[in-house]
Amino acid sequence: MSDKKINTPSEIVILDGVTYKRENLDIPFSGIYNWIAEDGTLVMSTEFKDGKKNGESIVYNSDGSVSYREYFINDIKQTQ
């Protein structure tokens, strides 16, 4: 998983299909958003650009192994 800080789901807001950080609703979110379930069973790391999923979205198992990964371009899941 990325070494960026872990975020909580309440830190992001989706408005009209665009993702924002709650503290800045004027600028669509760009960066890596990491989230972990309170019980540690689900860890997710997702890349965003201009408020849309762009790049890799990875779900990790609690042992750190990859459960699955998806790729997005402008919020559209890419088939491989």
C-alpha cells in the first residue's frame, strides 16, 4: 500500500460524480486516497485526478497481500 496517510470515508465527498476533500469543496481531489476498515479487514488505495478515479485502485487483505486491483480512466473501469 502507498505510504501516504490513511484517510477516513468521511473526509471525501462526491458531488455530481466528482470527488472532493470535505475541507475543500471548490477543488476536485487529485492524489492517492487510502482507507482502512476499522477492523483492519479491508484496505483500499485509489488514485484520483481532477475528482475522478484515474489509475490504480487496489484492495489489500489484512496480511498485506493484494485481494484485487482495478484500473480506471476518468472514472471508467478498464478491462484488461
